[in-house]
Amino acid sequence: MMEAIPNEQPRQIKRPLVLASIMLAMFLAAIEATIVSTAMPSIAADLGGFSMYSWVFSAYLLTNAGTVLIFGKLSDLYGRKPIFLIGITVFMLGSVGCGVAGTMEMLIGARFIQGIGAGALMPIATTIVGDIYTKEERAKIQGYLSSVWGISAVSGPALGGFFVDVLSWHYVFFMNIPLGLLAMAGVILFFHENIEKKKPAIDFLGSIWLILFVSSLLYILVEGGVGIPWGSPEMYMLLGMSALGFILFLHQERRAEEPMMPFSIWKHRSISIANLTSLTTGMILIGVSSYLPAFVQGVMERSATVAGFTLTTMSIGWPIAATLAGRLILTIGFRTTSILGGVSLIIGGMIFFMLSPDRGPIWAGTGSFFIGVGMGLSSTSFIVSIQTTVGWKLRGIATASNMFMRSIGSALGAALLGGILNNRINGLIKEEGLSDHISVDTANQLMDAHQRMLLSEDVRRLLQDALTVGLHHVYAGLLILAVLSFFLITMLPKGEKV
């Protein structure tokens, strides 16, 4: 274990420069969400494999979720700086792999690598802020961190649409390299830690069982009823592997000397409720960012730039609300601020539930905005509350646990909602007796204006109807998740302020 020297740290590090470097690093993850989502329809049209569409997101989120707790624990053992730099390096390597991918399988493989790096990026950046600022300052600073989403809102979808419409989707991933190098330079030069190192005991086995559990579950949700029949031996094997991984993970965490997920932190009600809510809001977030561009481009027949606009509004609402949350937390407390976020999530969920092709992108963008406001209010409240609840020795893993739950939610959401969409499209194709001529992957052609014109009128209409119906089911799920999130938020402790 190691211990920080909090009284010396603020005098030795240049906080504004460290904060700027951290914000730049977090921008990698923020712009990743908006650019990739905007570019995905074009990527699917170029590389094919629409049935694997959700795996481009799930692969990234799977390794993110599987490593975020390990990196959080390593940062408590070895310090934030070295683990943070490792994360940026791995993330950039994955970005290069994504940019040169020639098949959907190669892209998914590179996204696995990218997700590993992201497992260190977001939680440790947030933890560093918790270390170098006082608890009174954290609410305001966390709002600044969330403003990164505002910057990505302007540049992310705009650049994504520009690259797709004018250059190439490959630049979506190559953009991460110069940003990553700048962030690394800032952290190396300006961030210094005083730590006492002791021999660590790292819970790698816990991470292995966790990845076994999550990856098996994801495969079941994505391929169940599409690639693998529900009653097949393969499905039963996957169910068994998932259950085994979960049981072994729980057993390992109880016996490990330095558990990857110390169950003691879950005894704090503010942490346990915040983490459970982050699970459901993570599913909401991926449901909007993953499939809204497909609806705008494939059904509404709008450009990638217009699809990017519908996500831009979410990225605008998030930092505005996060900055406001920094002030609200100090006056009305974590719980009330989070409840306001829960109300906004429900409003956004209702708008998406009523979304139809004739309502247009403005309606879709409005729903995204309310989802962004809900995420900004709730996530900022959760992080500040968690970092106030625990000390330095547990701050890294406690912050990572919240990021982990959101990542797991996003991974499960991408898989579950992707499975719902694939099953619905596949079902309508079978109902029309066209399964011998077209498949779920034929929906790739809806994402490109030229390829869409090559489809016959009947096939194009069938696929668009199937995509509309499938996404309606997805958005019904989002509304249910928004209501569940609000219910969980009401269970937060009352009267808790900074």
C-alpha cells in the first residue's frame, strides 16, 4: 500500500496545468463517444457486418469495464501518474489499430485494445482531481471536467460528420494521437506525487473472472436468437460460463488480500446507490449514442452531419448541467441535485419513446439534450459524493467502481439493446419470407445514400420499417431505465451536503 502526503501535494504540483492536461486526456474519451457514434453508419456501410454493429461499442466497453477496477486499485498502490500514462499509451495504440482496420473484425479487435486504455483514462483523471483539490473545491472542478463534453459537442460530431462526408472515417480514430501526446506531456511535466511504496498484492484473478462473466453475458445478449439459438448447447454453455465467472468473482473478492472490488465501500449507502444508478444510466447513455445516428441516417435518410447534430445536443446539455450541479450540490445537496437529474432523464426517455421518422432530427436532438442534462446533474453529484465519503487510500478504487458500474451498464446496454434490434429486424424479414434474399446485415446499405438507392423499393421500405420498429423497442427500454434510475436516486441519503 502507499500513502499520499496531502499537505505537501498542492505546493508541489501546478494545479491549473495538471487540470488542463487531465481535461485534454478526458477529451479523448468524450470525443470518442460523439465521433465514433456519428461515423458508425458509414463504417458499417464500408466494412459490412451490421449484425456486429453493437460489438464495436461492446468490445470497447467490455475491456473498459474489465480493467477499470484493476487500474483504480493500481493507482492506489503505485500512484495515479504512472497508471494514467500507461492508459493513454494503450488507448492511442488501440486508436491506431482502429484507424487502419480493413474489416469489422479487425475494428472490433482494436476497440478491445482501446477499451483497455480507457479503463485507466477516465477514473484516474477524476481521482487526480479528488486528490489535488479540497472537498469544497471538487464540486466546481468536477463541473469543469464535465465541460469537456461541451468542447467535444462542438468539435466531435462536426469533425465526425466532416471526416465521413469529405475525407474518411479513419480520421475519427487518428484524431486521438496528437491529443494523447499533448496530455501525456502535460502530466509528465506538471504532475508530481509523494507516495510511500510498499509491496502490493494485485487481484489479477478477480479481473479474469470478471471478464469471463461479462464477456459471456454480452455474447448471450448480442447473439441470442440471432447467431445462436436460445435452446442450443452453445447457449447453455455460455450461460454456464457467465454464472461460473460471476460466482468465482464474488468468491475471489472475499478472499483476496487487496480485492479489486472491496465490498466494504458498498456499505456506504451514498456509494452503493450511486453505483447502482450509474449502471442504469450507463445503459441509457449507450442506447442514445449508439443507435440514434442509425435511425437518423437509415430511416430519416439524413446525412452523417445531421446525425451528429442529434448527439451534439446531449453533449451540450451535459456540461451545462454539470457546471450547474457544482453550485447546486453546495446549496441543496447531492440528493436533490441528483433527483433533478432523474426527472430530466425521464423527460428525455419520453421524447425518445415518441420518436418517429416524421418528427425529424429536431425532436431527436431535444430528447438527447434532456438525457445530457440528466447525466450531467446526476454523474457530477455521484462523483463528488463518493470522493467525499472515502479517504485517499480508497479514493481511486471508489471512483473507479462508479466508472465500472457505468461501463458495465453501457456494455450490457449496447449488447441488450443491440440484441433487441437485431432480433426485431430478423423477425420482420422472416415474416415477409425474405430470409433467403436479405439478412440483418443488409441494413448496412441503409446507412449510405448511394447504396440505399440500389435497394428495391420494397426491400428498402421493409428494412426501414424493421429498423423503426426495432428502435422503438429500444427507446421503450430507455424510458423504463429512466424511471428505474429516478427510483434509485430517491433512495440516496437525505441531508447530505459537502
